[in-house]
Amino acid sequence: MAADRNSPDIRITTEAGIIRVVYRGKVEFDVTTKMLRDVARIASKEDTRLLLIDIRDADYRSYHLESIKHAEQGRSLGIDATFRIAFLGAENEVMLGYVENVAVNRGYRSKVFTDESKALVWLGSDAI
């Protein structure tokens, strides 16, 4: 039986000191909560606070309130202000700016990108 294309599919890897999350399918609150806990665990183990969240193939169009909840709960999940978080989204995605605003307004060093190379440069820089 083929997997449902709308079901969340998350892959977490670490390379060159950057934790990379690739999130595909419909973004769901409980699944995202688990992902954030997993990222915090990996960050502690790998001693890195650089995070790239690739949401180019994720459906987060209806994730307004949940975005706020996750930004507010981030610290209790292990994602604190010491993280530098780059969101990599699809061009022309209206929610991308919203995601950045929610994170920044809650004290996270966060920025959105549509170009992966620019996201990686920003993650490796000292600039905010």
C-alpha cells in the first residue's frame, strides 16, 4: 500500500555541524512537537545549535496558531535562544514570512530563505 502523500514525513540528519530537518507532507502539531524534541536531543549530543528546517515540500498553509504554540513551547522542548534556525521554503509561499516573524518575535535567531546556499551561509555566519 502506498503512503499517503499528505502524511508527514520527517528526516533528521547532521552534517558539518548543522542539523537538517526535511519535513514533507501536511504539518501536524504532535508530529512537529516530537521532531523538535528529537532535534534538541541531537543538538545536545552533537553539541551544535545550527538548525536548517527544509519545509519546501511541507503543507503548513493552515499552521498559523500551531506556529505560535510551537514558538512559545520551544524552550520547554529543548529549542532555546542559543539556536540559529534557518527555514528553507518554497518561493512565493505566503506563510514563510509569517513563520519568521513568529520565531523572531519570540526571541529566536531565525530567518527564512528560498535559496539553500544562502541559508547555509547565514547559519555559518556570526551575523543575525
